[in-house]
Amino acid sequence: MTSYGTGRHRPSPRQRRCATSPRWRPPTIPHPNGPLRTPWQPLCPRSVYAARMEMPMLKMLWTATRRSAEAFIDNGDLSRGAAIAFYAVTSIGPVLLIIVAVAGLVLGEDAAQGALMGKLHHWMGDQAASFLQTAIGSASNTHAGILASIIGVVSLIITASGVFGEMQTALNAIWRAQPEGDSVTRLIKVRLTSLGLVVALGFLLLVSLVIGAAIAAVGQALHAILPFTEGLLHFLNFIVSLALLAAIFAAIYKVLPDTPLTWSDVIIGAMVTALLITIGKLAIGIYLGTSAVMSSFGAAGSVLASLLWVYYSAQIFLYGAEFTRAFSDLRHARKPASVERAQAG
């Protein structure tokens, strides 16, 4: 067993972390009265890990917020967000239809569609959700015949994965990741990954419905005991919706980029993105409810509400990705993206 000196030089927890790190090794110094010994010394008093641990969480969050805002502007994410919004508008019908099909395996198609529309009404508002309900109906129109059905399913999958392909391109640009393999391999990979994410969204819908039903059952049981049960249920439903959104964004941030990421790298950014999406929902609802924009556009008001919501969500998605990159850089004490761009230039 390696000796680290007497009690006077007992190592601190930070020094133990430095000594056990593969990047640092204790020096071997000759002992005047005997063989070689390894006395304890502060090998990395300002090591990467120690510096990161000494930074307060609030300061780390503020630094990540500032860096991500700078990177969002410098990287041209506004244009990328517009491209994602365009692909989202063309893909949202098939994506929602696949989610309904997955959840319908357990709930039934009508019940799954009703549950999904309830979530969309809660997240996006009545007008935008009505437009999406029409999009689901248009995407579900199929023609008779085996060949027509096969062509319809293939085109449905290709269309649904279009928005995820654009997301992957944007995330690779943010993480400075280089795609692996040839063009055909990358295309097949992104289509399969996109399909897997859409299927996962369907299972998340099932999970949210089960949790919502459990919360409602508990609320009914406690209604006769606690006078503030209704407010508690609203708060729990808000937490569940926020957690569901965070899980969706965390999965996208982790799976789509062509760079290895851990859940700890993406979870904070996903939570920030989900919170900003929730705040934006309230802001857009207030704007559309108090302004004369919807009445001036008439029947196209629901389309405008959907476009506004999708565009805002795309921008927040990219800002959340920039925040995820900035926060991960701070956790691992990497150079910020702005320094990498300056050195590359």
C-alpha cells in the first residue's frame, strides 16, 4: 500500500482526487533514511477538476448563459432555426401520426389521438393545436392497395425524419462534430435514429398519461382531506409536463450529434430548454390573446399561431443546445466555442 506521509501531511479530499486521476502521478522522492517513499504533495493545486469544483453552480449557470447567447449570435443559429422550423412544419403531421400509432398500440388510436391533442392544447394553445389536428388528419389519409400502403408508409417515415436530419446538422455545427461514414451510411443512420426518437416520443406520451392518471387518482383520494388539493394537482401536472419536455430534449441532444455525450452533459441544458419553452408558451398565448393579429388574419390565424410557435421552439431548441455545449465546457474545463473558432481561423 502506498504511503502518503504522516498525519501532519494528511491529504485533503481534493488532493486525493488529483492523486487518483490518470493525468496525475505522485513524484517519487528519495528518503534520507531509507528506501524510496512517496510523500504527499499538492500535485495539482489548481487542476482542472479542482477549478471546476470550486466554481459555484450559480456562477457556472450564469457563465453558460452568457457564453451560449454569444455563441447563438456568432454561429448564425437564427438562420438554422428558420430552416428547422420549415422542416418541422412539413414533418409535423407525419411525426404526430407515428406518435399516435405507437401510443395507439396500447390505448387505441382514438384514445391516443385524443390524449395527444390534449397535450398539444395544453402546450401550444387551442388555435395552434387545431391546425395540428388537421395536419394529423391529412397525414392519415391513405389509399387502398398494398403497394400504395407501402409507399405511403415509406414516404411517411422519410418525411417525418426530415426535421431530425436538419436538427442533427445544426447540433453537429454547435459541437464541431464531423459526421462519420459516407453519405449513404449517414443518411440511413439519421433516418433510423429519427424513427427511433419518434417511437420514443410515443412511449413518453404513454408514460405521461399513466403519471397523469395516477396524479388524478391521488387527487381524488386526498380531496376530502386537504383543502388545497386542486392547486397541488396543477403544480404536479406542471412538473410532469416540464419533466416530459426535458426528457425529450435530453434524448435529442444526446442521440443526434455525431459526438459522444453523457446524460450529465445534456440534462441541465434540456431542463433549461424545457423551462424556456414553457415560458414562451405563456408569452405567445398572451400575445395572441391580447393582440389583433389573429382577428386580422381570420381563418389563417391558426396557421399563423402554429408557425409562430414552431419558429420560437426552433430558436429555443438551438439556444438550449448552445447552453448545453457551454455548460459542458465549463464542467470539463474545455475551451469555449468562441476560442475554438478564433484558433481555427
